[in-house]
Amino acid sequence: MEVLLYTILTLCALGVLSAVILYFVAQKFRVEEDPRIDEVEKMLPGANCGGCGFAGCRGMADALVKQDDISSLFCPVGGGDCMKAVAAYLGKSAPEKEPQVATVRCGGTCEKRPRTNDFNGTKSCAVASSLYVGETGCAFGCLGFGDCVVSCAFDAIRMNPETGLPEVDPDKCTACGACVKACPKMIIELRKKWPKNRAVYVSCVSKDKGAVVMKACKAGCIGCGKCQKVCAFDAITIANNLAYIDPQKCKLCRKCVNECPTGAIRLVGMEPLPKAPKTPAAPAAPKAAPVAEKTAPAAEKAVESAKPAAEKAALASGQAAPADASKAAAVEKPAGSAAAPEKAAPNAEKAAPAETASKAE
């Protein structure tokens, strides 16, 4: 019994002694932390989404306090107002960044992009993309298993059962970028957020040639370049058979929307421009009337064709027909009028035998 009691007392003494030693060591090597970090962390939204590039809001607060230049730091969830409040508290300049929103750049709905096979594996975009191209003929389009929906911490994305595509609620989206990282096909992009949620963008990321794209999806971009030709702000570029609209240069003029032959350019929050009516083709000009001057050569040809007949008749009667007189008689009639050459030849033939017959008598 005494041995057990001594053992317990010894263990208790060792515990107390170890606690005292640890306390003094902790005090000796204590790292002082800036108390402002706690205050800045309270100013942040506390979503811990990682959209700022740090593991959580605590890491973001620590960077904001310790860095002199915070222009490269931005909380997408809190936005500009939150960053201004933090900068005012720390006595630093707040970064100015325009609001952004997640945009799904795929228009291949169930109707426009029919399925070619069925995937019976795990319903995950990451798993499906690692095994094959997808259930449709497009190797670049949305797989439709909703990894982006699961990654969104703000319930801003949902899958539309009718189209089979994800839809983003711009009012709930914080542009944290979690859905962008979760999409293996990289069809989700953070783009400039226009007032009243307006947007113009190419809802396609396929880099195939036009014939291949149209075979797989009726709403794909074929890289024809018509949109680029009508853009007056140099906001559209064509690369790898794909058009891209720069949100920083685009002025929402909407001319490119009407020019797109496949409807790959999507217009959100605005009505399209009215299409200009097609002007009817001008009627062909009537053919000009034949010129009277052309009848003179025709009459001469008729006279030439009548000369052999007159000469033969003159030889038969023993007298030579005066060629000059017959030529003059034949030319006088057609020169005065624009008679048809078809009628001139028979008249000349009739005149020559009649003249020779009278002389023979």
C-alpha cells in the first residue's frame, strides 16, 4: 500500500514540475503576435473560402497586417467596401478592383448537344474527365455532374435539369473562384460584372475546327471571324478556331450577337439589336434596241448573196448583167429604212430575174 502511495505522489510531483518548466520556457520563447491581426480577422467575412489565396481569413488578416503594400491582396467575398475598411484601420491604401462574377462558357444544352454514350461510373466531373471525354461528342464541353455546385460555399450555382448545364446566380456569386478550380474542363471563368448583370460572351471553349464543332454541338463556335469584323473596339480575337470577347474592351454594342451564325455569343440582361432589313436586288436593265446602223452591213450581205443569181441569169440570156446597177438598186431600199435582212434577200432575187426577162424580150 505504501509503495502505491509513493508512486502516485511521485507522478504528481513530476507533473507539477513539468508544468512549471513548460510555463517558464513558453514565457521565455514566446512569440509576440500583433493584436491587430485579431481585429482585422473580425472585419473579414469569415467565410474561409480560400478565394483570397490563403487557407482562411486568419492567414489573410496576418498578411494584411504584416505587408506594407496590400495592393496585391483582395478579399472577393468582402469586396471593395471590406478592403477599404481594413485599409482605413491599418492606415494603408486599399486596392481598387472591379467586381467579378463566375461565367459558364458552354452553351451545349441537351437539345443542341445530344448524348452519344452513357457514363455509369461515379457521378463526378473530376472522375469522368480522367477516364474519357464525356457523354457527348464535344471533348471540351460541360460534363454536367455538378462538381462546381458542390464546391460553391454560397449556394450560387445550381444545375438546370432541362439544359443539363450549371447556372450562376450573379447576386449570390462572390467571385471566390472555387468553381473555377473545381471545373476540370475549365469552362467557368471570372469575368467583369456589368451593371444590372448584363453580359456578352462566347459560350463555347471548343478548339476543334468548324465541321467537327457543328457535328458535336449546334451552338458551338466555328471560328468564322464574322464577329471580329463587326467589332469596332477590337474586343474580339480569334485563336485556335475560337472567338474570345475581352470584357475590358467590350462596350456591349451587341453587333457581334447578330453576326454569329451559330448563336455561340450569348447576350444576358439586354435585348439584341434589331436586324437590318434585307434590301431587294435591283432589276436587270432592259437590253438596248438594235442600232439602225447594223442593218447596213446586213443589206450589203444580202446584195452579195443576190449577185451570183443575177450573173447566172445574164449568162443564160447571152447578156452580162450590169453589176453596178443591180448593186445600186439593191442598196437604195435598205439604206432608207431599217428593214430586216431576211426580207431584203428574197426581194433582190426577184428583181434580178424580172429585169433579165424584160431585156430578153
